[in-house]
Amino acid sequence: MRNRETRVRGIAARAGGWSARHRWAAVGIWVLFVVLATGLGSAAGRVDVKDSDQMGGETHTAARIVEDAGIDEPAGETVLIQAKSGAVKATDAEFRAAVDAVVTAVEGTGEVTGVTSPYDAKTISQDGRSALVQFDMRGEADTAGERVEPVLKAVEGVQKEHESLRIEEIGGASMMKTFDDAFGDDFKKAEYSAVPVALGILLVAFGALVAALVPVALAITAIIATMGLMGLVSHLQPMSETANSVMLLVGLAVGVDYCLFYLRREREERAAGRDAQTALRIAAATSGRAIVVSGVTVCVAMAGMLFTGIAEFEAMGLASLMVVAVAMVGSVTVLPALLSLLGERVEKGRLPFLRRRRPSGSTGEGSRFWTAVLKRVLAKPLLAAAVAVGALLAVAAPALGMKTQNLTLDQEFGDALPIVQTYNRVNEAFPGGSDPAEVVVKADDINAPEVRAALADFRERAIGSGASRGPVDITVHDQQNVALVYVPLVGGSDQDKAGESLDKLRDDVRPATLGKVAGVEAPITGQVAGNKDFNDQLVGSVLPVFAFVVVFAFLLMLLSFRSLTVALTSIVLNLLSVGAAYGILVAVFQHGWGASLVGAEGVGAIITWLPLFLFVILFGLSMDYHVFVVSRIREARLRGRSTRDAIQHGVVTTAGVVTSAAVIMVAVFAIFGTLSMQSMKQMGVGLAAAVLIDATIIRGVLLPAVMSLLGERNWYLPKWLHRLPDLTHDESPEAIASPERGGEGERGERGERVGV
């Protein structure tokens, strides 16, 4: 029985032991893996998510019809010509001259086709002060932004000649170029600055250059390898640039965190007088095991995104899952080899202006601050728990009034950009003109009399129903038997009103016209329709994603700690953390409370995809701290401490590493909170706030208070659950350090061994 208790049986301990014994082989295999993954991924190339796969509902059906028909929709552009004063009308000679000048100027660039005059297309506003010159960019729509510069210059030239008029261009290509010029470097700056920020924090945490470089190097190699794997996997599950950015964010955060946990424990054991190999074995069996449990739990949480049915979410989930898995494997395999090779040299490059930290034998790198906090928490755990829960619920309260929507241009980018102002002017003069609904009509014979009659009837009823004020344009593709109907929606940029207009088209106008013709498909797409379909699909996926993540996280915690209490408390604490993050988001970005403090502004809503994204990401990342802290508490319990003493020991000894890890995560996420786009600000602030709350109020106050109140019930496992697989795989540090001494594993009240 003694030998069974003391032998090293955990996968992390075995992997760490093998790595330390075969140092160069472990490093070589890791380097080979990174090189092969990168090379094969580059050779295979990355397949990105298609437009037809990004949405659900009618939007997906419409995109599939257009794609199958081989219709390449060009990038449409519009030039707004608007009188600055009410005295000038579109019928005036000066106005007509400006229209003719615009038509001549854009045609002269050779980059456009299909230029239409507002006098022919009837695109003149009701008040007669505004008109639209419309045309398409030549070439592929995806690259039109690279060719639109001459057209923009031509329009600017006409504007200079007609100062009494406002002449401005807007469209897919011009918006693509404008936003790329204004914000294109945002993501790159954020990604490039994240690594130096993490390195700087690690330098302060470790006080030595080599020790700080090891986690960063391992995180970067994990990210590089995952980029290659994304190329390979994309042929089965298409990827995207957004998925790549999220992967970088998550990869850097967890990659550095996992190495930080491992390295801190190894240094702590060496500082306590253990030799290098013993310190590595203990770190592998304790922190290594915590990394595996945390990594698997995070991977399960990320897998929840695969249940949304939304290609973009599936790409983000799979990319995040892969980088967490790679970082986890690297931390428990190649990291022990690196530390074994470096030995005492891991302390090289010590910074003279940072005093060397002095780990104590009993508390590791114990924090005086957290020692003082824990003393008060454990003295009155019920009061501490009540105050912490009350504070978290108060912070989460605004989330009850959360409003989600896809942000409009002025909400996303503000109205400082001229093109956003143009967008608003077009919508004011031509409601819905900037984002018309698009009806994709597919028939066996698009020129059949009944189809033509239904199209004409649809155009008439769309205006007559009040869904549109027109003009309704119809483009027929005879060879493909497809017609595209463009319907400006009443409501314009007001998404609620535009949504009502869309419902009229879908529920009333279409069934009474095109819906009566046998064999005709007529899905309605466009910006407003796409937003609605996306929201509907997202709402429909919330319950299965929530259930999957919570249930599997609970099961993993139950099997890993063999405690029903630990599993339940981990779920409840994580949900409190997520709820608090939601509350902060709503308070700051929906109501604008304190928005200026984070360089943001209240935009009245939270972007649609963020709540579900935050839930999945935060639920996974919160497990990092929870698993690490609870594992250390269990370890102390195994070594004979009382539960109360084990709680204090576990929280205080992990305070330094949890604080360092949290500061790194908060700093990396906060960088994204500085980006120009409101959606990225919301994501960055939400993630940073949640991690900060989780590492302080949750793990520093609420967790120890709750565990103190529960006492020995923390390790409770009902008899009917004893048959569950035992994944604790825990070893006492003393047993690892001195196998000949035998095991010191204790047993709980119901016969269950209390593990690390």
C-alpha cells in the first residue's frame, strides 16, 4: 500500500521526469515539432472562412445561391452630392454640373464601371437637396480597397471645384481603405507590444533576465507552432484573421502563465534547500499536474465555441483550443528539460535595481499583503464571504439590463472620421440607402412571365407596405437564372426600425409575391438581415454552449480533485466572475459610467458576439488560478496540515505567482482595450476586468472564506461516486523528494485518499 501511495503516477510527473533525464532529446523534439508544424502549415496554406459560411439563416442561403451561381458581386461605391444650403436643389444648373463632373471624373480613372446618374436612376432625395452617383469598382471586391485611391482623388478634385456643395464618396472599397489606413496597424501594434509588456512584468516578478525569457520563449514557440497547425486544420475547419488574433491573445496569456507556475515552484523548492533534480520532480508532480488539469479544462471551455454553428466562432474556438493544448504540452515536456539544462544559470542576468526576493521555507514567496488579508478573512469567513458575494452581485447587477446589438459605424468608430459622417448623411437623406436589404431570387427560369410579374409586384408592395421608400433596383442575371433586388429599408441606421422594415419584407411582402411562385427561392440578406440572422443563431446556441462548458468543466474538476464540493464551488465562483465582467461591460459601454477612464464612450449597447465569447474564454482562463490555488491547498492538506491552515498556506504561497500571472493577463488584455474599435475596447476591458476580479476578490477572499466555512466538507465525495475514475494522480512532495521514506498520504473520512 505504501509503494502505491508514493510512486509517481501522474502524466505530468512522468513527462517531467523523462524530460529532465533526456534533456537534449526533449528540446530537440520540441524544436522539430515547431519547425514541422510551421513548415507543413505554410506549405498547405490557410483556408479562410467563406462569406457564405459566416452567417446562418437566410443570409447563409442567399450567399450560397450567389456563390453557386458564380456571380461575383462587385464592390459598389456611391458619391453623395448634397447642397450645403436649402436654396440649392438637384435641378439647379450648378448641381447638374457637379453631377456631370463627378461622372466624368470617376469614369476617367479607368477603375470603375456601370456609372449611373441620379437623374436616370431616380436617386434624388425627397427634399431635392441630395443625389447619389453610383458605380462599381472593376476587379475583385475583396481587393477593391487597394484600387480605390484614384477614384477618391478624382472625387476630391470635383469637391474643390464646387465649394457650395458637399461631394463625398462612400462604399465598400472606400470604407475598406479608410478603416485600414486609420486602424489597420491597431492589431499589429497590440500584438507586437504584448510580448515586451509580458517580458517586463516577468523581469519584475523574477528579477532575472533568463528566468523571464524562458516563459516568453516557450509561449512564442507555442504560438508559432499553432499558426502552422491552423494552416493544416483549416482544410477541415476554415480559419480567419480574427481567430488568429484571438489565438495570439490566448496563447501568450496561458503560455506565459503555465511556465510561470512551473518555474516559480521549481525556484521555490530550490530556495527551500532541495537539489535541482528533486526540485524539478516536485514541480512536475505539483505545478505540472495543475497545468494539465487547467489546460484540459480550458480546452474543454474553448470547445464550447464549436457548438455555436457560426463559422467564425468555430474558428476562434478551435484555434484557441490548439494553442492552449500546445502550450500545456510544452510546459510539462520541454520546460523541465530547459530548467535542467540551465540549472542555477536560470538566475543569470539579475537586474541590480531589483532586490532579490527571499522565499521563505514555509510559504514560498509569501506575500505580506495577502498574509494580512487571509488573517482577517479566516478570522471571520462568513462576513468575508458575504461582503465579497455582495460586492460581486452589485457589480454584476447592471448586466440584468444588457442590450446586445451589432454596432453601427458611428458606434464602432465614433463620428470623427469623415467617412462615418458621410454614412450618416446618406442615411438621413436616403433612409436605408447605405445598407439596403438584398433579395436573392433563384428560379428555374428567371425570365418566366410569372417570375417577372412577381418581381414587379414585390417592388411595388415593398414601397406600398412602408418597408421602403425606394428606389428598389433589380439586377437580373439571365444565364444563372438569378435576380438581385436591392431594397433600401425605412429606418436607415436605426437598427430597431430597420429590423421592423425587414420583418415586413420577410413576413408580409415576400409571401404575397415571390412566395406564391412555385420553385422560386427568395432569401433576404443584407447588413440588417445579416445582423438579425447572426443574433438569432447566437441566441439559439447560448444554452448548448453554456451546458457543455459548465457540465464538462464540472466533471473534469470532479475527476481531477475527487471532491463534489470543490467541483461545485469552482463552477459557482467562475460564474460570479463572469457575471461581474458582464456588469462592468454594461456599466461602462452601455451606460457610459466611467467610460472616459478607459478611453471609451457609452454607445448604448454591447456588441452581440461578446457575451458568449467572454463566457467561454473567461470560464476557461479562470480555471488557471482556481486549479493552481486549490491544488496547493490540497497539497498542504496531504502533508498533514489542518484544512484551515492548508487554506492559508495554499493561498499565501500562490499569491505571488497568481498576482504575477494576473498582471500579465490584465496587461495583455488591456492593450486590446486601447484599440480604436469599440468592439475591441469592450473585449479588452471585459477580459482585463474579469481577470483582475478573479485573481483578487475571487481567489484571495471568496475562495478561502468559502473553503474555511466548509472545513472538511471541502473533500466530500459521496459513496456512490467512488467508482468514478481517479484522475488525481497526486504525489506528496516528501514522497517524491525521499521515496525511501514512504508515503504520507492521508485518507479522508469516507476512505478517499486526500491528494495534492
